[in-house]
Amino acid sequence: MAKHLRMILYLDKVQELLNAFTIQQVPRAENVHVDTLASLGSTLDTQFRHSIPIEHLDQPSIEEAEQSDLMQIDEDPSWQEPIIDYLVNENLPHDKSEARKIKQKAVRYYMKGDMLICRSYYGPHLTCIKYPQTLEVFCKIHNGKCGNHAGGRSLAQKAFSIGYFWPTMLQNSTEYARRCD
């Protein structure tokens, strides 16, 4: 029994393939050849017993439907815009309190070309990204070839350690990990 749409598609594929085979149980006493092979396999040198071949499939064996349950993060206007506007044009909001906050934040950032970079105390400077790129980063770290479906805090730390930053990293990574099946 499968609950998630992707697993239902895999289950249908397996059932379709099973129809092409005839499966029946044969008692060991009536199948001496297989019993001999099984015994031989259990007596092999331990060096060969622990090796498990792994095959990486580039594409799934099922055709997946488009996912409609994507996480939405609304950041209009972008968190970067006031900081970039101050760093590039020295423009500040009319509200003195907001202007002071932006000045305090802007100390931690600088512009490299058209990209906002965050100064980091603990390592290399971090590339600041916003919404569409955050999902790509999470997907590659969490689900990618080397992904391990880590939890939210670990996912945010990995994004941070490979050089990315945005203010809501921890909340977004926790939400992304929670939605993962």
C-alpha cells in the first residue's frame, strides 16, 4: 500500500512488471540446484561477502506528475533591495528608525559586481540569495546525488558552510525539511 503520489506510481510500475512473470514457491527439497548455490554463497571468502554493487539511476523509472505542493516563500520586496540601494546609491528611507536599521545592517554587506555579499566572521564571505535560488540550493543539498535528507538546522548549516546566506535560512530550511517525504 502506498500513500504518496510518487510511491503509488512506483507501486503501479512494479505491479505491471509482476504481470510479466510467473512466481511460485518451490520447496528446497525439490530444488537442489538453488540450495547448492545458496550454500556456496554463504561459504565465500568474507572479502566478497561485504561488497554490494550500487547503481545510480540518472532518471526515475516512472514518469512523475508535476508537483503542486511546492513551498511558497513570499519576499516582495526582496530583503536585499534596501541594503543594495543604500550601498550603491546611498538612498535611505525617510523614516529615521528604518534608515538607522538599514545603516546598521549594511555594515555586514558589500557589493561584488551586481551581487550582495555578506561578511562572515567564521569563514569565507557568503553570497546572498533570494527566493527562487533558495529552493534550488535546498533541493541540491537535501535531495541531490549526495543529499541525505537532513533536518532543517543541518540543512541551513550546510547551505551556510558552502557559502550562501539569507536572513530566514533556518525557518525556510526547517519548513523545506518538514515537507520532505
